[in-house]
Amino acid sequence: PRDPSGTPSADSIKIKKEVANAFVKRQKRFDIYEWYSEYYKSPMEQMRERCENYPPCEYLSEQIGFPMAYNRFFG
């Protein structure tokens, strides 16, 4: 069904809930350890992310290694 202006009406755009759910599946988490490790990172992982987010540290870590680069900028 179209309007006199030639655009589709809102009723023709709607789809059934079951069809929509076939496309969009929510990821369910059952593993408590996976959830914990995602939200609470180790100190080393936090340090790596801090260095990765600072371009001079990231560049230097590729040249001389992560521990020395981190200590130079944040140590």
C-alpha cells in the first residue's frame, strides 16, 4: 500500500516480532569467569591499554618493548 505521494505506508514497513528476532539475537552470558574477566582486568592489561591509548608510548613499545616504554612515560 502506498500513499498518494508514492511513499510506502508505515503498515507495509512493519514485520512480525518472530521475524525480527531471527535477525537480532542477544548474546547471553552464562560463564561467571568470562563476565568477571571482561569487567575486571588485570593490572598488566590496564597498563597495556594505557600505553596503547597514548601514541608516543605505543610507538616506543614497538621499538624497545612494552615494559621500558611504559616506565619511560608513566613509570
